Amino acid sequence: MKSIFLALCLTFTTVAAYGSSCTEVKGGIVTVRDSLLGMLKDKSKRTPEQKKLVADSCEKVTNAIAGLPHSPASNDKFEEMKKIWNDFKKVREEQVVPMIEQGKDAEAEKLATGEQKDRLMKIISMCDQIK
């Protein structure tokens, strides 16, 4: 977990020279991942406030992606990135968070560190390709 978070942080800091929107997307993803994993790993964070933090951090990424400047030539990549993000949000809302709330930690962690992590890493990669 820490290595994933560290990799995301390093990615975030190395893109500072790019547009602020790309930086916002990547930084927001770090926040989303950290808030969700915090809820998963620390049972004392399974509160309505933490759940709201997770939802609010996701909304910030949604807005950052929507405002990401891109050329007509990269529109297909941009649309694919939005779809991947929407898939991430749907799985988070409908599966990961409910699993955490039900105490199904192993299942939630498998999903969060598997396909959900892959989605986030793909968005980070695509962000650099959309210009």
C-alpha cells in the first residue's frame, strides 16, 4: 500500500511542470486513494465524515478531469479516460465502500489494490497523453 501511495506521490510531484489541470487530476487521485485506503485500514475511520471525504475527493477529480484541456486529436483518449474514471467511481460506490462498511475487508482490499488501482494508474498515464 505504501509503495503504491509513494509512487502516486512521486508521479504527482514530477508532473508539476505540466498544466495545472493534469496536476489536479493526479493529486486528486492520490487524495482519493489515501482517503479510501484510510477507511479500509483504520476501522476508526469508518465514519460518515470519512465517507464524505472519500466522496468529496472523488468529486474534485471528476471536476478536474472535466476541465482537462485537450486537443481534438486527443478527444478519443479523453473520452476513454472519463469512462475509466466513471467505472472507478461506480465500483467504489457500489462495491468497495459497501464491502468496507460490511466488514468485508479482504474483499474490499483485493478490489481496491487490484482492478481499482489499475484504473487509477491508467488515468495517470493517460493524463500525460492528453494535450
